[in-house]
Amino acid sequence: MAGIEKLKLREVLEEIEMSRAAFYRLRARGEAPKLIKLPNGQLRCRRTDLDAWWAKHEISA
């Protein structure tokens, strides 16, 4: 897993062009990309999970 790119939440928000508040609303509905919570409380998203999220929304759009 060390070779898999992990994005900071800030990077994810920039890429999907979404505010933090909107992202957390999406997350509350179970529609956000999968996140990893680190022991220090920070959140990360695997590049593969974000790409899968993009693909899912391209199909349904």
C-alpha cells in the first residue's frame, strides 16, 4: 500500500471543485469517495478510490 498515492482532503476538494461543507454533506449521504482516517485524525483518499468515484459519476451523469 506504500506505493499507492494518497491525497490529502484539501487536494481532493481542489480536484472535485467542492467546498469542505458540501463534501461533508455528500459524505453524510454516503456518496463521497472512500476516505482513510489516520491515527492522528487526518483524512486521506487513495487515488484509486477517487478515480473510481469519478468513473461512477461519469456513467450516471
